[in-house]
Amino acid sequence: MTITKEKVQEILNKAALRSRGPGGAIAIVKDGEVIGQRVWGFADLDQRIPMTSQTQLPICSITKQFVCALLIDLERNPTPTLAAKGDVRKQLSDHLTEILSPELTRDGELTLDRLCDMQSGMRDYWAMTTLWGSKPDDEFLIARDCGPLLARTKSFHFQPGTEYSYCNVNFHVLARVIERATGEPLDKLLEERILRPAGMNTAFLCPNTAHHPPPCVGYEGDEQHGFTAAVNRMEWSGDAGLVASLTDMIAYEKYLDRCYADPQSWYHTAIVAPKFKDGTPAKYRYGLGHTDIEGVNTIGHGGALRGYRLHRRHAPRERLSVVVMFNSDVGAFGPNIDIFRELLELPKPVAASVQGDAGWVGAFLDQDTQLSIVITKGARDGEVAIRYDGAADTIKLSTPNHGKSDSAVATIDGDSLSIHRVGDNRILSARRIIPEESILKGTTFQGVYHCDEIESTFHCIGEDGVLYGAFDGYLGQGNATPMKYLGDDVWALTCPRGLDAPAPGDWTIVFSRDEHDAIQGFTIGCWLARKVDFVKKA
């Protein structure tokens, strides 16, 4: 198959036209060379400063793979401080036990590798900040706020190694482990060992999101409602924090192409096929997600912050890379995958002409995770949209009651729903929940609730079924946000915005009753942080 210059430019122009937004930058690297790039729009709409290939953007969670590369390099080429003390892995592991609560580390199941592979079982800290009383635009500082956060992190929402769940705190902890073990700051280590060898000459670690280098501005909103400069005031270092230009990212893709040609490189270690504790194949390892596109194995990662979306992906065997960078909330994963499909002339999945069972539509509650699942009709015939992890997952039906997506296999049987979340290594077994009119007329749920473990207080306020929820915690007093009744004693607490982006989405609140049918507490969770128990106090 020949990829012509004309074809590449046509694909890039189509991608820019579809995405538009304030601005964007895309590059394609094949066989270690740039075969096309497209930059459009503005880095700053108000000042009319154009986006260029030199404009630095925060690459957010793409940072995670750089931390893993650093971890591998430190084990292979330890600093003098590490080398003088012997076994590097043991030194790093010892610092892990110092940083985290003993409840998490005492049985030895929480390892450095499980942090790198998103199999730690810890709840995501950016999600948990909502329960600790943060507001979306609040300041969050590592030195001030992360110590109390880790002190309040004392339990898992699944056993380490058994499942996948995205967790930013994993990489915050990894970065602190590296800094303690080496006695050197993360930015210096990344620059010397990864960024400069990769030729990323203007990339650097910028932990404070309020201090990104000018001129780039990230924007919330869309063309229908208008674009507004996003406010970000949090620090992150390890789970994110790098800023880089398109030119830097092109250099990185060229570097990875060279690394793949060397079987001894850190990259070969990082991209070994991931597995769970039981040997089941996984889809994430060492800060890199594995995605199959019609038989083409690709490896990469996305990045997001309020006002920014990015995605870089590499098909090692095809020696093909695509980088997509937006200074808006326009999704970057879809355009990235579409470019791969068009370049490699891969077919797009076609939905079968199946009439879906009417039983799909409704709200369900998974018995184990205690998370709600809301299903609606899909955009096309033969599809349903399942919302479990914040974003709608389109299931293409093969029979009226069975279908699958890239990440899940789902079956409906009356009021019973089964979803195999393949990448998570979890099967959801959910039952339909039915709204009861009488629930909305009482004052059963209103009151004050408390969770001793995380030291958080929840206020449920309102009347006649119009309820609001708000959290108090060590980060302050959070916004009151609307609650939606789903059925039985299950409600959703809306969370469209948080410190990080995208926000967790709706939290599921499952109220519990005592032997007298009075509300005694609830379990709250979202896909990033499950099963946190609160007790009613007043």
C-alpha cells in the first residue's frame, strides 16, 4: 500500500475541517520521517495569535509514559545515589511503603508495576477531590494538598492486579518515589534522561497549570455556545505536567521509531503485552494503552485538561504515528483513530440492521460496583448507547438482545443486564431499577451524612424530589449540584466539571435503609472511585 503526499494532505485537511475549534495541530510520522502535518487556527483567540508547530501545549496524561520510561532507565542506569545503595527496585519499593498508608502496602500486592499498569485498585484522586469539597476552579497545590490526600487514602476499590481502573494518583506516587530514591527533582531527571535524548528541545515539566508558557490558551465551550478561556489552577507532577510543541512530539515519534528498532530499548520493555494477575490479557501497561484497529496493533495515550485534548498513537509494525493536539475540549482520540483508518485504508465497522430489544432502554444498578448504568437508543438503528464510565459507549447489536463495542460485550435479558468490560477485566451484573412516584414526595433522603475513612461530610438538600448535594472536606466546601432520581433508592449526583478534565460524570448514590425502613446511609461511587460509604448523622 502506497501512502501518497496528496492522500496525506487530503486526510489532514479533512481532520482539521471536522474538528475546527479554536486551533489544532496534527502530524503524521511514517518510517521515522514526517510525511505530513497540519496546523490551523489560533493559540489565543482574543489576541489573534496563530497556532504554530512551535506552540507549547500541556500534553497532560501523555506524561505518564515518560515517567515509566524514566523508571526503566533508572533501574538500568542508576544514578550514583541509587547505585551506591544496591538493588534499585527494592529501594523504589521501600519508598512506596513510606509514602502510602500501611493499609495499602502491608500485604505486598500493591507494586510499582501495578501502579504503572493502572491495576493498583486505588481510587483516583482527581475524582475524590469532589468528595473532599473542592470546586472546579479551585487551586490545588502538591506541597499543601497531596499529603492530607494520601493520608485519607486507606482502602482499595478492588484488589491490586485483578482489574484495570484509570487512576492518576498512581503516577503522582511513582513520581514521588523516584524523587525520594534519587534525591533529584522529576523535571531534571526527565530532561536529562528522556526529553533531550528524544530531541524534544522545548518540552519541559510545568506542574502548575496556571503557569503554562504563553501564548497558548485552552478553551471550554463549542461553536454553538461560544469558546471561553478555561481556568486551571491545579498542580500535577507525574500523572501529567509536561508541555510540548508539535515539533517536540514529532521528535518523540521519531525517537520511538528508533527505540522500536532496538530490542534492548526501554520502549520494548514498556510495550510487552500486558496481563492481569490471573494471566488474562490487559490493554494498558507502563503508561501506554493498547488499541486494536481492525487488526492493526497501536500503542499510545491521550491527554486532557480543561481546554485541552491531545492524543498520540504509534503502530510499531507499520512504523506509523499520529499526533493530534487541540486547545479546546474537542475529543482527540476519535480523529486520531480515523486518521489511522484512512491512511491504512482500514474498513469502518458497519452496524447490522437489527431492531434492538425494547428492554435495553432504562437505568440499571450493578450489584458489585454499586454503579448505575443508563442505556438509551443509539444514534443509528442497530445501536444502543451505554453510559457507565462518564462517556457513552456505542454498542452495535448483532441480535436484538446482544451486541458489542471496542471495549465491551453486552446482553439484555428482561430486567437483567450483563456487560463484560473487557479492558477492565470485569463483568457487570446489573438489575433494572424502577422509579417510584412516592419517593419524590417525602423528605426521606434529606440530611447530613459523614464518611469517617475519607473525612468527608455530605449535605442532601431540597424538597419534593428536587434535591441537591454538596460535600465538605479538607479542601473546602464544594458546590451544590443537582441530583437526578434513577429508580428504587438510587440517585445520580451530577458532576459535569471537576478539578481535572474530563470530570467523573455522574456519581451514583445508593441509599440504604435500616430495619424500620429509615434511610441510614449511602454508598457513592463513579467509575474512577467506587464504593465509598457514608452514614446518616442528622
